[in-house]
Amino acid sequence: MRRRARAIAFFGLALGAAALAAIAVAGYGSRVAGGYGPLRPVVVVAETLPAGRAIGPREVSASLELRRVPARFVPAGALSVPADAVGLVPSGPAPAGSYLLAAQLRPPRRHQGRGRLGRGRSPVEIAVGGAEALYAAGPAPRGRLVDVIVTAEPDGPGPGRTYVGAARVPLLALGPGEDGPGPGGTSSATLGLTRRQALRLIAAESFARKITLLPRR
């Protein structure tokens, strides 16, 4: 009986110690979260990305990882979605273990010369929304023909007017906008435009509610 009572006592002590340890760990985790802020998703380079080589879907799956780290340690401009890097080029080597920043990436420089755009067209950069949908088909969207759809602010009650601001224009490059990548952010699109198209879209940037790229089939 004594042996059984002793075993029961030891078992009870072990349960109590485990409960105290769990409480201590939970308290420590709460203190860490309170001190460093909530966790945020951030893109980390798993394998070094060389400079000057465009990032494709294969590099995204093999060389980039999505991790959650305290907001305090996330640098400004860090990518939170790996797909935001598709089609962009690292301006310098991105070493393994580092955060991937929007400032490290640039649009590709090829296909931007006037001679390759046709007569009367020049590269023009505009801010567009909803560009993530262009990656739904898989490959990088540059080189496609797109329609530029402008949705104006309404003059009164009801929806604003939506119209085609430029039709069948080449998309030369696509990258994060000034407010950075991520859901709800704008993207920077470089398009091959005529002078008339460029003036129309530059004006639309100042009054439009949204400018969207619609790929041609």
C-alpha cells in the first residue's frame, strides 16, 4: 500500500510540475508577443538569388520561404507574398537567410527599347490595381497585350463610369508600387504607349478610382 501511495504521490507531483511548466511557457510567450508585437508573414530567401536573373515560378517555390516573425523585426518594404517577386530581377545578390525587400528588386530592362515597341510607342510607367490576377495563369505576364481599364469616381449617386483607356498595349514590366507589395496595394506597370494613350492614362491617374489591366486572349 505504501508503494502504491508513493507512486500516486509522485504521479501527482509530476502532473503539477507539468502544469506549472505549461503556465510558465505560456506566460513567457505572452511576454514575448507583447514585447515584440504580433507575428507577420515575411518572405525569406532560402537559396541565394543571383543578381540580374529574373525570378520565375520555379525560383519562388525552390528559393523563397514564407515565415511568420514578430512585426518588430520585419524591415520596411519586406515582401509578404512570394508571388510578388515573380518577373522581377534582383539588383544585387540576395543571400540565403535574408529577408527579400521590394527595394532589392527591379523590373527587367529588356523589351523596353523604342525600336522593339513599334513606331510611335514609348515605355510609360503607371500605377495599377489588382495586378496579382495577371499571375493566375502561371508564367510572368510581361510581353502580353493588355487592355487598360479606367474606373472613374462617380459624379453623383451610383457607380462610377468604367471605360477602356488604352486597348491592346504591350505590358513591358510589372512590379510593386510605391505602397509596397501585398493585398490591396498598387503595382507599377510599364506599358508601351502612344503619346495620346500616355497622356490619357497619366490624366486618369489623378482622377480615377482604379486603373486595372485586363489581359487579352
